[in-house]
Amino acid sequence: MSFNIALSGIAAAQKDLNTTANNIANVNSIGFKESRAEFADVYANSIFSNSKTAVGGGVTTSQVAQQFHQGSMQFTNNALDMAINGGGFFVTSSDLNGKEQSFTRAGAFKVDSSNYLVDSQGNYLQTFPVDKDGNSTSVSLTTTKPVTIPDTAGSPQKTENIGIQMNLNAADSTLDPASFDPNDRDTYNNSTAVTMYDSLGEPHIMTTYFVRPPNAAYTGESNWVAFYAVDGKQVDLAGAAGTYQTDTNGDGAPNGTGTAVTAGGWKGAVIKFNDIGAHTTTDPATITTVQLGVGGAGVLGPGTDGTQTLTIDFNNPTQYASTFEVTELNQDGTTVGRLTNVEVGADGLINASYSNGTTVALARVALARFANEQGLTQVGNTSWKASQNSGQALAGEANSGTFGSIRSSALEQSNVDLTTELVDLISAQRNFQANSRTLEVNNTLQQTILQIR
């Protein structure tokens, strides 16, 4: 009997040593969770035994329980590295279309040759589908799918509308619009430019030139003239040139039918302001260019949509006695975007940014939790699978409810405390030695008994 007790003690001490050694070996494993060997004493009783004098039968290992407390954060320079700050597990699958899922806290993800997000073993990160605004359309593990990071985004969209907001300096000197020459800086007061796109996504530079005409002001009104060019080539207005009225006799009131704005046949638009510098109207009311292709301005290359026109809108410009300043400049065209950046938010939303200025919501990282985390089955590679003891996986979004937030450019380190493990190692070693000594004493007693005559 005593031999068996000593042997059970040695086996338990060995189990404790193995558990501690495994913890120490994985002290640098990302997402690793330490284990703890838990033991229970053994008693063999019957209804006819005397429980007051019963001696235990040794020790047994009741469980090697993993401890799922939070590990510390290690920050990196890789946006695809993710750590969960709080509860939950990442969901992965070894097959693109498979539904056999594993769960892990190791968030060292990367892009494979097919642009899928995978872990270091090639398992696909599972995500919830989202709409164009980044809202999850389903929060269920049955609808999760791998996510790809596209290299490009969208198809070219030709520019049709351009918006400009600016302040024109009321103190600027006057110039003759009829003498305007885009190659002569002395013939215009100011200019601004915006990149616009043709139907093939080719960029072009549209420049707006501003001229303050002489005698352009009479009591209560001021006028400015705008001319347009694309890639330095004249772009005329589709309709008639704008007009402004002048005070030729100095009586403070407009005379005549108005002056049409042309410069060598180059038609311009007129922007009008009141006596407090606020925009009142433009002439023509809708500023639209001629077609930009052959037969029109002729500034677009072959193969493009030659019927493309531009509509220019001045969004509440001002005329104050301060320097010329452009406060808003936008256009509605795009070119093909090349991937420039990937970001993962605290809520798990994966956004990809592209060179054409667009940001695309790709998917939301799926998280899962369990009623009993210690009931999960270990499968290696710091991954687990659900079991009867753990309960079914419950899906959810990061940063909501009991699910933790996701930290991008970070990894969760092992939660092993090396100092504690080294102390436990010494304790397990002493326990092993003590049980070995018990076995040795039992052997000596047996030898003594055998030698009695």
C-alpha cells in the first residue's frame, strides 16, 4: 500500500514538473495561456471500514487547467497584428469554405499570396460581412467568411462637378479681362487648380484664373471674372459669356446693357458680390464647359469619353479685404485606387485606404466566447476547439457586451509569469525528491522484514 502511495506522489510531482516546464517553454509564445496542475487526494472506503482510522491511498491529478487571464501587450509596427484587450477569441478556419473552426488569442496575422488574412499556420481569419457604411449585416459564426485585402479599389469615374470655395481679395488691383493670358502672370490676380479625371481615370489639371475687371464696381456690387483651362489648354464655356455692368459716368449706378467677358474669344464667367463681400450670383447661373474631347476643347486623349463636360460651382465664395485663400476644393471623379493602408478599429472593422482617396470597409473581425473557457480542447499552435465541457461558441463584435476591444499593431504575449514558474519548479522538484525518499524508506522497511528469522 505504502509503495502505491509513494508512486502516486512521484507521478503527481512529475505531472507538476511537466506542466511547469511546458509553461516555461512557451513563455514567448504569442497568445499562450499557462496551465496549472490540480491534484486531489485518494481515499478508498466502504460501509464497513472505519473512516476515523482510514489512511489515504495517495494523490491523483484531477485536472491540468489552463488559466485564461489577460497577457501583456507587445506593440508592433504591423497594422495586421491584433490583440484582444478583454474577453473573446479570434476565429480561424483551415479551409476557405470549411466550417470547422478553431479559436485563438494569437493575433499575428498577415496577407497570403491570394490576399487573404491568415495566421502563421495559414488558417484563415473569419470575419462578419459588412455593408458599405461598415455596419455588420450578420453576427453569426455560420455566416463568417475569410477576408481579402484587394490591391485596387473601384473603377475610374470621370469628373463631372467641381466645387470651389475661396476668398477674393477686395483690395486687389483691377485688370482688363480682355488682355488675359494664362502664360502671363501680370494679366490675372489669382489662380487655383484641382486634379480631375477623364473616363479612363487619367488625371488632368483644371485651373481657374480670377481677374478683377476695371470699373467693375458700382454702388452695392463688385464683380470678378473666372477663366478656365485644363492641362494649360483653353476650355471655353458651353453657353454665352458672363456679363457685368459698369458705372461709366460715375453716378454710382450701372449703365448700359453690360460688358461680355471675353479674352481673345475665350469666354469667362462672372462672380458677383454685394457691399458686405457676400456672394450674390454668377453669370451664367450654371457654369458648364464645352465638351473636353475632340471637337470641343480637345484636351482629352484618344479612347476617352470626349463628351465629358465640367460643371463648376462656387460654394459661397467671399470678397473681403484679406488675402486670396481657397477654403474648399473638391471634384467627384476617381481613378483606380492602389492600396496604401489597412487599419483595424477597436470594434474590429477592417478599413482599406487607396491612392484615389477612397476608404473601403472590408469586413469586421469575428470574436467568440465560451461559458467555460477551461473546457476548451487544446489542438496546438495556441489554438483551441469547442467541446461539450466548454459549451457552444457565442459570436459577437469586438468592443461590445462582454467582448474585449481589438488593439491593432499589438500582440498579446504569453500570460506566464516566469518568476512564479521558477519557484513552482523548485517546489515540484522538492516534492519529487520527498516522494522518492518515501519510496526508499518503504523499500528499506520491506528489506528489514524479509530478513527477520
